[in-house]
Amino acid sequence: MSNSLGTIKVRTKGDRKDFAKLPFKLYRDDKNWVPPIKSDIKKIVNGDSQLFNNGPHELFLAKRGKEIVGRIAVGIDGKLNEYKGVKHAYFTLFESEENHNTANLLLKTAKKWAYKHNMIYLKGPVSPTNGDDYRGLLVNNFEDPPTILMPYNHPYYVDFFDGYDEYLKYYAFEYDPEKSLSDKQRKLASIAMKRYDFTVKNADFSNLKKLSRELYEVTKIAMPDWEEDIIPPTYDEILSMAKTLKLVADPSLVAIAYSKDEPIGYFVAFPDFSGIIRKIKGNLFPLGWVRFFLERKKIKRARGAILFVIPKFRNKGVPIAMFVKVLEALKKQGFETVEGSSISWKNSVMLTNAKKIGGRHYKTYVIYGKKLVKRELTVKELYGNASWKFIDEQLVSIK
């Protein structure tokens, strides 16, 4: 029987099952790993993903003989490419055994596929849902377990990308509600609300359509045009997010800032369910949901995941006022730590705000990149409409 290493395209039901199951084997002895919700990953592997809907894609398995030892998905987000003005391919859902030959084969397969589709740059790992969940590769602090929907990987993965560009970076900050919620912060929030005439309220989930419209209007205006790999979501996507938040988030952890009746910003935090997901091994059905809701009151860590403020009200204390509102609720409910994630390395305003309220930068995630053509690429070809954010700053060399 041959033990040669090779890749195959995912074609059959069995292939898709192998693709979804592989991480459970690779991380079976890692106490920090949080499995995906099995029903969610099944949908993604079967093509039910906004990312996969945005263009051609292919899933590959690496096999040594009959053993599955790695996986990767590669594709083209045509919607993002058009919006940003680039010719990029992406890879996602990358996993490999601790073997450089396996990882190199998978990445070479992805590069070959991308080149055949006339792309000039390959980047990843990106979010498999076209959001910010599981975006990037964790490159430091493998001791602290990940919060919900954040990436986690073996430390040896970092070595696989030696020679790749650090295309994008994202940071996670850790907060202690007791220390971050100081009298000084409360005072600053109060002064800002009076000076700039805005209020902060908790989200009202009783009218999802109205709430979704408010969140959509803020996001549409507030999302920076330099956010390198994100485009504004549609109203339907925001409505879907609101429906999910209604199930898992406490209204007191969702703050919306208003100038009179106009929404000007919002901040979303939710309990870190990762510990429960680990216990139920990603199985929500048939009884996982029961444990999910029975144990949610025991959770002591939260994740602050989404924050937007419209340009007119930036640098006017709106983020701090919303932080104070949510941190008050987190402290009252007994949460001991909060992770704020993830913040782009280029978002200087948010990075400053994170530090102002006592955030400790404790994790970094990287999206790697590799050019697929022999010539040098311009900053415009790399970052498209966001290139102005990079043009005057020193970039990593494009290998």
C-alpha cells in the first residue's frame, strides 16, 4: 500500500465529512482548542457560506496513503475584489499535521489554483463565512484559550508561512472590568455625552427590524473604506446578525449611541460560550442546546466583538461612553475578564481607545500573503482602494 503524499479535490459526501472532521483529530490532545459548531461547519463545507457564494472555490484534502493529514479551501471573492479593485484569491479552513511537506503541498495547490484563475495574489487564512470570525492565524500566546469565534491553531503553523508577507494583522486586547471601569472613565463618558449631546441606550430586541435598520445605517456610514478585506454588509445580513444576537446576547451587553433619535454608533459584547462549546464537543443537537443555556450563567469571560461610530462623532468620546455602559453590565453580572477583538493594526483610533480604558494587547493574528507573478506588485495591486492607508508607510517586502 502506497504511503505517498498527495492532494485530492473534495467531491463526495465522504470527502466533505473527512474535511469537516480533520481538526477533531489534529487537536484532540489540545485542551485549549474550541471545536466549531458541527452543524455550522457542515453547512460551510457543503457550500452554504457567503464567502463561497461570492465566486469560484475549491476544497482540497491532503492524504498520505489513505490517511487524511491536511485540508485547505481556496477561492475568489469576486464581490470583494470588485469593491476593492484587486485581483486576489484567498485560502481558508487551512489545517495540517506537523509536517512542512504537507503544509507546503496544500499551499502550493492553492497557489496553483489561484494562478490558473488569473489571480496575482493569494492571502489567508480568511474568515470562512466572509465575516471576521476565525480570521487570521494566531501567532502568539497559545496559552490563553480563544474566545468564541476567534482563531486558534497549533504554534507550529506559524513556521509554515516563513517567506510569506504579513498582509494584514489584527490585535486582541484583554480587560479587567474592575480596573477598566474607573471613576475617571465614568466621568469622561458623562462629560462627552453632555458636551456632544448624545445618549447611550441598550438595544431593544423587541423590534428586530427597527434595530437592524439602525445597526445597518451606522455600519454603512461608519465602516472605514480602508478596512482592507471587509465590505459593508447588506441589511439582510445585519438582520440575520440581529436574530442571532437575540438568541445569544444579553440586551444589556449591546449599547447603541444616539444623537437625539439618530443612531451614531453601537457596541456589541456577548458571553464567551467557547468553554461550553468545548464541553459539548461542538454538538448543539440533540442536547447540547440544553447545556448551552443551563451553563451560560456560569460564564466569567465576555468578548467585545463589534464597535462602529459614524465619522461625525469620532473622537468625541462615543466609544468610551458605550464601553462604560457595557462594562457596568458585565461587572454587575460577575464577568471577570473581557476580550476586545479583533482590531486592525491600521485602526489607530480604536487602538488608542483600547489602551485608554486599560486594555492589554495580548494576542496577534496575521493574514499572510504571497504574490503569484514574477514581477513586483504595486501597493495599489496589494491593497486596492485601501492603498492610501499604506502608501506612506513602510510595508513588508513583497516576495
